[in-house]
Amino acid sequence: MDKSSLLKAEEINNVGAARDFGGEEVYKRLLKSKSEAVIAMIDCDCRVSPNYIEELIFTFQNPVVNGSAGKWLIKIDSKLPCHELVAKALEMHLGKNLLEKDYKPVQKRLPFKYQKKDKMVKNILINGQNMAIRVSAWQKAGGMMHLKSFEDLILGAKITDLPGDVVYNPNFTVTTLARKSDRVGMTGFGRRVEYIVKSAAEYHKGKIAEVHVPELYNLFQFFVRLFHVYSQHLLNERILENLLSLYGVNVKTLTKEEMKILLRLAKNEFGQKQQFKKNGELKTESLLEKLYHLFPGQKVEAV
């Protein structure tokens, strides 16, 4: 199903629209057979463990389960420049327990963890590379929002709010390749990899003294709140400044002009990216890059 190639592109042709289109196709076909099913999502560069389908069938035999995710792993592309330094930075950013090279397959069956029943603090359905949803729940939640990023998190939150529960099943894995991408929004994994690769390259050339590793938790929580106020048409300079301050940014160092730029980029982040010319080349303004420099972060020692 192609929603974006030349001559096929529609006015809205982002990843959210594509996933929603796929979900609706599944639903239409099920209406004819009057059967129940599950929509499982991964990305094109993902690899699943051999028991992936078996585990999803087993998980959704429980009628209370609306959605599920398995163990998510990262494989670092050896073709990335400054590969060893990038690997070290990603390990600090994500944690060793998410790197495929450090993962040890489970020897015995591990118990499920339920979002509501077990009162989990971290949300389970946050990653469109590793998400499965019961078709009836997909429909009740209104399907996937047509956004270029964050569409998976929004749908995951809606599914979690439905009567029933969502479950983490640690007995299967979904492995994705750490690669650069500027298509996704500011919390997108590809954008984080791209930033780290760029920082590592600058360190390698002697332009900077340290590789900057994004502080994931604060930036992610900031983005969630930012999207919330934006969706309610409440985003302005004062609220943006308060949010930045809440998550550790020293706003006193920012000029009024810099705040205006950040506000513009924040609003652009949820629409089409605004481009401009610099030295004759077309560039894309990035809120992500500016925020990574502003937010508190960890540092990676040279290797």
C-alpha cells in the first residue's frame, strides 16, 4: 500500500495516514468475514523473533487485552560513521538492556505485565515499531491520527484508556536498526540517531570537545506536554518558557528573539517542516537540534 510515491501521493501522506489506511483495510475485510483479529505493526527495517506470531496469538486469547508490545531491541548499523563512538552514545541514551548485542534470550517463560492491573508507571504502547492492537479496540480509539510523528504514542494512549488493559509480553522481541532519519518528529528514534551521529562526527574532526548524548526522559516528557498544549491551541511564548524551565532549561540565557524562534519551530514541528536557503542550499529548521543543545544531557568520554 503506497501513499506517498510520485503520482500516488495524496495531500496528507505521512506515516500516520499510511498506518491508518492499512488499519482500515484490515477492518473492512473483517466486516465481510465477521471475525476478530489483531493489527501488528513493525517498521521496514525491523526483525522479529521466530515466535512473534505465536506469542501475539497467545497474548490476545485473553479478551481483556486491547493492545500488546514485546521486548524492543536496537541493532546498531556498523556502516554508521564513528560507529564505536555512536554505539557508546546510544548505549548511554537508551540503556544496555535495549542493545541487541547484550540481549540474552529468555530461558523460561516470563510473566506478562499489565498497564492497569500492575499499575505500571511507564506506558507500554509507545512505539509503532513494536505494537499490536485488537481491531475492535483500534476502531473504538478512532484509528491512527494522520501525523508525521507521535501518531503511535497518541493511539497507544487512547487504547490504554479504553475499558480493558494493555500488556507487555517479554517473551518475544522486535529488533530495529539504529539509522538516521529526519522524516520523523522530534522524539523519533531516527532523529535522535541522526543527532548523535552528527555530534560524533564533529568530535572526530576536533570541532567539539565532547559528544552530546540527549537526556531522553526530560525531553520526551517535555514533548508530550508541548503537544498537549499545542493541540488545545494554547501554545504561546509564556507557556513555552514555563515548560522549558520545568524540564531543566535555563531560560534566562535565552533572548526574546531566540524564544520567538523556538515557538515558531515548536508550531512547525506538528505541521510541515519549514525550509530556508543557507549558502545556496535548502535547509530544514530543527526544533530537535536546538532543544538538544538546551536540555541537560550526559556526556560520552572519547574512545
